[in-house]
Amino acid sequence: MQNDAPLKSPESCADMAELRDAIDAMDRKLVRLLAQRQGYIERAAVLKQDRATVRDEARIEDVVAKVLAEAKAAGLSPAIAEAVWRVLIERSIQHEFQKFDAK
């Protein structure tokens, strides 16, 4: 399966091999998106002038609320969405602190 090729729908996968290929292709796309998201986090570390602004509780809750709304619209389990994004946010904050301290 090519990186930018459209993914098969779960229903169109005839066997486990096809299903696993589709999951692997989806994971490759997710990794590229997460790498791009990381770039935005790194840019935030450059733009922020005060280390205390790296963690913003109101922004965290805003992001989670937006993700949960999008998850509902997309049919993603809110339990999966919230857990994944809270971990993603925490790891992103840690990464941003490292980048902020390195500048």
C-alpha cells in the first residue's frame, strides 16, 4: 500500500492481512501528522517568551473539548480520544519545555 494512497475501508478488507496492511498504512499517516504537530510545538517554544506559559491548563481543556467534539462527529470512542490526546498533550508539553530550555 502506497503512503498517500487512499485507505481501504474496514469493511472492504477481505482478510486479516489486508486489515493489517491498512492499519499499518494508517499508522504511517498518523506518524507524519504527529511529526507535523511536533513542529508546531517546537515553534511555540521559540515564540513563547515566558517558560510559565508552556503549560496552559485552559488551553489543554479547550483542546480536549475540541477533540471530543470531533471524535463524536467522526464516530471515535470518546474514551479513546480523550485518553490518547491527554497523553499526547502531556508529552508535547514535556517536549516543549525541553525545546524552551534549550533556546
